[in-house]
Amino acid sequence: MDIVIAGAHGSIARHLNRKLALAGHAARGIVRDAAHVDDLHDDGVTPVVLDLEEASVAQVGSAIAGADAVVFAAGAGPGSGAPRKETVDYGAAVLLRAAAEQVGVPRYVMVSAMGVDDPPQDDEVFSVYLRAKQRADADLMASDLAWTIVRPGGLTDEPGTGHVEVAPSVARGRIPREDVASLLRAVLEDPETAGVCVEAVSGPTPIAEAVATLRS
């Protein structure tokens, strides 16, 4: 497969970059900062320098043209304020969806977050983030793309275990970023997971078996 990862220098994305490359997929990675290009080469990914907060639909379309799938793994980051939650976590996700539709990329996998179904309505930055992700998810689900949404629990940097719990709703928990990346790779490789929105935390089930239960 030819896969484009938006936000390809993020912690989950870099695990995914390497997993896709090892599996023989052709991957492109969209990054804002040209200083990250060498890291993407090291991951086995072709870098594309493009600022998703500034780019047009046509520019993003050019970057993803010919791909079989896109992955939205971008994020404003924990140190950013509320305005960038809107421009990245919502705006960039919608931009990628519009570009995928424009150039005929059929598959879109979204990295979302637990808690977006019922986000707080206060002005805290994290609440703004959850509401932005909620709107981005809703925009994608309303499209005609073959979408899959993965909503991980609390993220850790521990080594992946290869075992998860996934379902439309699971008890709150934590999950290594590496296991999220493995889950993303698995759903990308399984077209029957299109149209599925799931939460994911660490659990007892091997990832391949967990994904098999999600097939629509």
C-alpha cells in the first residue's frame, strides 16, 4: 500500500512509520519542520514538508495524490494553546479529508482520543482539544471516505505489548504509543474495518485478533 501520514514526526507516527516500512508499504510523511526530514528518512518514510495550518486543499491534494490511504496523526501538542487545537486538531484533519476526497484517496484513518463523545464544555485547553477532536471525527464520519477512527486512552512511552482491548466503548485506561501504532497498521491493512470507530487501551487480546472482531 501507499500510505501518507500527516503529523509524521509525532510519537505515535514515528512508530507507525517504521512498522509500515518494515511491512513493505510505501509511506510518505507530512511534516511542518524541515529539520525532521532526516528522521523520516531514517524511519524509511519519504518526507513531505508542508504546514497543514497554512496549506490549501490543492497543496495537500498534491502531497497525497496516488495514495491508497491517509492517516491523521497530527496534533497541536500538549504545550499549545486553545487556538491551535482548532487549527490543527480540527482544521488540519478536515483539510486532509477534503484533499483526500478531491484527489480520490479512498481510505482515511484518524487518530482521535477517548472522551470526545462527551467532552467538557469549559474553557480549559484540554476541553477545547476534545471538542475539536469530536468535530473532526464527526466531519470524517459524515464523508463518503472509507474511514476508521481509533480513540486511544492515556498514552505512555512504555514498550508495546502487542495486546489491546478495543471496542466502541471501553473502560478508561492507558496504552503504549507503540501499540497504538500497531493497531493503526492493522486497521490500514484490513479494509473491512472501514466505518468503525473504536476506543483502545491495553488489554489481553493480541492486536490481530482484536482487529478481526471489528470487521464491519
